[in-house]
Amino acid sequence: MMPTAKRAKKATRDPANPVQIAVIGGGPKAAALSAKASVLSSSGKPIKVTIFEPLEIGAYWSGRGGYTNGEQRLCTIAERDVGYPYSSMFDKTLDIAMASRFSWSRFLQGHSSGGRLSYSTWVDGGRKPPLHKDFAEYLKWVIGEAKPDCVNRKVTILAKMPNNLWRITSEDAAGNAAVHDTLFDAVVVTGPGPARHIKEKAGSGHQLPAARIFDGANFWMRLAEVQKCLARARKEQQRLGALGNPIVLIGAGGTAAAILSWLVANGAKDLPIQIVASQASLYTRVDSVFENRLFSDPTQWESLSPDSRKAFFDRLNRGVVWATVMDQVSSATNFTMVDGRALHVELTAPDTMQLAVKRGDGKSYSATPVMLVDCSGFDPWWFLSLIKGLPKAMKNGTVLRPDWQQAMGADLQLTGQPWADYPPLHAPMLSSNVGPGYGSLMVLGAMADRILNAHV
């Protein structure tokens, strides 16, 4: 009888006491969750979303928060908006409401015809994927229409309460901490996490030239320093010709390709550029009805074996770039790839960096970068450091993480131990075992369905 009673209580929840969901990060997942929560609340299933975002909504897409300069195009079509694939597990009327209130086309229809952000301009221009900065404007519009609570603060502590609720501590830009008044039924963590960094080898007696080392996040915030590095590379090329030191990028995924594309378009087309990665090529992702269907059809995905799922996910999500980016990259005239793993970087002379690489054939290789960009990825487990009471070994260690990821629930919630002792914690960025698209922009509407369905 108890399970039935609990379900009845959830179904008749007082609108004045809605389910409280905290979302860490103000990006596309927060927008999709806010939109779906708004539609569900209108249909009698009250959910309140609170977004914690220290910068601004869409910061990592606008060009003002790193990760992009805002001028690149999305790798997904605009129709994959916050409601896609419009096959809600709740009710078809919710799909209609999502489309009429929060779709990309509805967003454009609110702008003057003929402007850069207008429906007619988008259609007449071939319905191209939007620029990152335009996508950021769309996210702001969605959240403005959905009206979640937006807290302009950085989350610093997630603490479990005796009644299986989360208590959140956050800080403002000045570092002033405060405990949020609301207790939350669940927390959703989003965002790429901090950029990984190549190990710096000590012992040379000199400090590495920070002005010539970048990562996949801060590259876009330091373009003035990048231009100085490019000027230095051009002088070296003029003086030394083919012996000039290269621009070196570590990693061969979407981040590396986007940065390579920018470099090629901004004066580095003929400069020596090397990509160091454990694959010998940049692989292109193109639209295919068979592949796309696996993103949208959970039944077909669940029918695949674990090995097939991993192979599909790795091929289409890791180390794969889109044809729109490759068109620019292909014009580079002095570009090479080094099959290997970057080990460390050190300063071998007062102004000379050396990158040590172990090649795929086991041999050692070293490069002397005029500029080094570490695009080796981001830490999707960054949120573990926030959880109060989680053993330090679990926060910092990596041994348990594959098991946690494998055991993730259909609602994109971490399950098993130690998570059974905590309130619901949803981590869509780690959901590759559940489905290939919930951690990306491919099926934002389905991602929101799975998470919110656990609470209504």
C-alpha cells in the first residue's frame, strides 16, 4: 500500500508546494528543463526549477564565458531545440505546448522579418545551424518565457539533509558565501567542467611562459595573447622557414577542431600546426538517418549490445568533428598530426617550451611549440568536489567512476552506493550508457522528460 500512497501524493501535490529542482549551470539543459517544467506545471504537475549560474544564461555559447567566441555554428540543426524530439513520455499535448511556446521557430517568429534573427531570414538562408551567440540568445529567451528562479551565484556545497533533500551553499563573484533558503528534491549538474591540463615538468629552474599556453576554455577569452603568439610564429617562419617552431594542439576532438578552424581563418593557414592525439585523423560526423534514429529512439538504442553502444558512442561523440568545421580546417597548408599521447611540457631554456610525447609506436617524440593549446578535454565529474560528506577518495579517485556511469538510472540519476544515501542527483553529461544523446544537444526534450518524470 505504501508505494501506491506515495504515487498518489505526488500526483496531487499542492501547486503552492511544487517539486523543487536545482540546476547547476545556465545552458541548454537548464533551458530545456525549465521549459518542460513550465509546461508540466501548467498541466497540473507543479515543478519549480532554480538555476544557479555565476556568469549569465548561455555564457559558454555567447562568447563571453570562454569555450567559444560565439561566431561558430552549432554542430546540430536548429530544429533540435529544447523540445526535440517532441515525443514526450507524459502526453502529446505537452509536445504541442512545447512547440508553440519554446521552439526555435517560435523564437525567431518574435523578431522582425528580414533581420539576422528572423524566421524568414533563417528559412531563406537554407535553415543553417545557428551561430553560438544566436543560440545563447535563444536560451535566454526560453528561460525568460519559462520563468525559473535564476540565482547569479556559484554553487560551492551540496549537503544532504535528514529528510532526503539537498541544501545548497553558493558564493557571489566576491566570494561571499550564503546558504540558499529553499531545500531541493533533486539536483541536476550540467556543464563541461574545468579543462584538463597537460602536466608541467618541474626542475628546469624557469617558469613556463603562461602567455603562450592555453586550454579549450580560456583560448577564446585570450585572443589578444593568441594574436601575439601568431605574430611570433610568422616571424619564426620568415627567419627559419620549415624549421620554425609549430603551433601545437593536444587532442583531436571538437574543441581542437574548433580552435584549429579559428586559427586557420585568422592568419595561421600557412603556419606549421601540429595536432598531438591518440588517433591519426580528424574524423567527420555527417547526418545519417540510421545514426540519428539511435539518438531519438530509446527502444532501438536499448536493443544494442553494450559493445555496440560503446562503439557507436565513441565514433559519433568522441574525437569527431562536423563537416562545417572541416571545410575551414581543410584549407590549412602546413598541418600535420602526431599519433601519440602528450606526457608533459617543460621549459628547456628561458624562452623555449618542450612537449614530450609518447608516440603510438612506443617511440619518444618531442615538439617545441611556439604556442601550446591543451584541448584534451574537460572533467565531467567536476561536481563530486561539491558534495559534502563524500569520502575524499571518491571525490578524487577514478576507480569507481566507470561503475557509477554504467549503473546510471534511466532517469539519468546516479544509483547504487554511495548514491543511495543521497537525495537524487542527475548527471546527464555522464549518460552515455543510457543513451547517446542525453549529454549533448541532440535530444534536449527527451533529456528533460527522463529527469522530470522521476519527480512528478
